[in-house]
Amino acid sequence: ASCTAANCHGGDGSRPVRGGGDPLSPQAYSVWIQSDPHARSFEVLYGAASRTIAKRLGLPNAHSAATCLACHAIDAKPNDLTVAARHTRHDGVGCEACHGAAQAWLDPHKWSAWSTLSAKQKSALGYRDLSDLVQRAETCAACHVGSADRDVNHDLIAAGHPRMTFELSAYHANLPKHWKNEQTPRDELDARLWLVGQAASADRSLALLAHRAGDGGGPWPEFSEYDCFACHHDLADPSWRQAEYAPSPALEPGSLPWGSWYFSLLPRTHAGQSSPASASLDELRTEMQRLLPRRDVVQALAVKSRRDVQSQMRAAASRPLGKRELEELMRQLAASQPLALVENWDVAAQRFLGCAAVNFSALTAAADATDMQPRGAERIEEVLRQIRRLLQFSDGENATQYDSPQNQSTDRRRAVREAFEEIYQSASPDAADR
């Protein structure tokens, strides 16, 4: 509530900005409340879909259920927030949900001396510095991937809640910005968000898996850990699944592919020859794809894998991303070399999102430098649009955004693989000669 004043962040943009300040700061709240979906996160709990989900779960309603409020609102307790006495759930995912409880930093951040404080000093006051991409990614993933008290499990999904398929660069691109200044250079931002987001999402997913494995009262194995479309598909015989899954030595008959969304591309985000997380994740995947994974083994392996992923996240935050590095990253994402998993819809969608983010950074870099477009840029953009169409779910009259991709036939999947191969060729060093 205290952020909304016209002389703070609730203005119309006419107030002068303090020297060096963010041009959007005086109207940050105004932009957020009018355009940002987080402002309506509590409101949606009164909608028809939320009422249906609550009914199926046996809850009296969604707008008072702790399961829902954990992500859809800050359920403030006394002294948690500066304005706890005036805070209501109707504020949804408000300022302090992302920027940190402001009891200690609300007053200091109004003065010019605030800019002289180090990140560590601000953090000690409870302030969350979202200009740091690792901090930003971890903050987003806490809800959009989940945690021990924010668990969108298979029960919730079966009741109608959307599956949690978070990818930072895509969410970020679609979010109305109530800030302008970025610590990260503009020509690196999208690619950097993708790199850091992959590691941060994997880290959060591993923490959630460790919790699920250690919760003896919870269902096991938790089906939301696996590729949804391994079960939710037609039972045609023969089918492409029989042809492509059967040869996989990691999959026993009846077992499910694990980690297809959050872990399939993690090895390709590392600049070195091998990813620190590859070996530990392979070990974890082998255990999770047993017919009945052992809880204690999974929990220990998830904790071990987190250490490797966190190391990779720090490396991704500082990895060089010049023109050559972006071209190499594009080739890594588009390369047809074997992946850890069968290339199901999840893997293909993640490759598409990665290529799109890297291509946007490459185009931004070229535009800022008034340089020639990067190799094959126009063709890559055209092929990406083609892949997007191929990956779209059924567009039938009664289709919803949550339908299974029933039309992912062998021919369509082959077309997706060929499109990625074309991107690889277009980004190759000799592309200009062809």
C-alpha cells in the first residue's frame, strides 16, 4: 500500500527521475497494477476454473485455501511486512512478494544514500536485488517451479491446475515491464535469462524432488515429476512411441521418462566440454526411471545434484556472450547429437525456447552495433516460426491450452528435427558461403 503514492511509485510518469534512477520508477506501481498478471493472481481464485479445482480437491473454496494462497497471494502475518496491518490477500503477488519484506528497507530506499549501499548491505535489510539475474530467476522459480509449501503436484494438475512448465526467458519476454534499467547488457539479456533460468529452474525442481522423496506421507512416485504425455496419449498400435522409446536402454518397459522439462537441456548450457551436473543428473534419472524409485536414494541424489546445478548457475551468470559465443550456443541447442532423453514434446519445446532467446540476443547485438545480421538470422527466425507451428497443440474447436499434443505424429516430429538441423546449418561458420 505504501508503494502506491503518486510521489513514490504510483505516479503517471510526469515526476522527474532522480539522477541515475530508473526512468520507470515513478510509475512502476501504476504499470504493475494495470498490466501485470501478478496483480490479479488473487482475483483468479474466484474464477470458474478455480472453483472447479477447489471442488474436485474437496476444498471449501480456492480463495481461502492455504494450498492456493501460497502462490496466489502473500498471506501476511503480523510483523512479516511493513504494512501488514493494511495488507490484504487482494494485493495478490505484490511488491514485497518479489522485492522482499520491506520492514527494514522501506525508509532507507527512499534516500540517495541507498544507492551507495552494497548488495550485501541491502540484502541484510531484507531487500531482494532483482537486478541480479540469479536472484531474479530464483525468486520467480520459487512459485513458478515450486517448493515444499508451494507444490503443484499431480493431484492439483488432475483437478485442472495448469502444469508448471516454467522457462524464464519466455515468461520474462511476455511480462509487462515496470522497470527499464537492466544491469545485464541489452544484447545479452535474453540469452543470459535463458541460461540462468535453466539452472535456477533445475535447482528449484531438485529441491522440490528432495522434499517429495523425504515426505513419507506423500504419494510416491509423484507423477508430476515425469513427462505428462508419456501417459496422456492415444494407445495406437503401432505408434512412434514404440519405435522411439523401446530402444532406450535407460527405460524399462512400463517406466516413465523423468526430467524432460527442467533437465533435458541443462548439459548444453555449460560452456565447457562437460556439464558439472551431467553425471549426477544421469545417476538421478536412472533411479527415477526405475519402476519404483527408492525414496532415500532419490533424496540423497537430488541434494547432490543441486550442488552441481548451483555451480553451473553461477557460471551461466558470468559466461561470455559475444557474437561468437551466441552462435556456438545456437549450434549447441540446434545440434542433432543425442540428448539424454527421447526427443519428446518437452525437449523439443525447450530447444525452441532456447533458440528463440539466443536468436533475439544475436539480433539485438547486431542492431545495436549497426552491424550485419548474424549468420542466417532471417532464415533462423523463419524456421523458428515453423517449429512453433509444429509444436502447437491441437487447434480444434474444443481444444484448450492444456490438451495433449495428439498430433505429434512421426512425420511432424521428423519435420521438427529437420527444422532444428536447418537452424544448426544456418548458424554454422560456413553458412555465409552457401
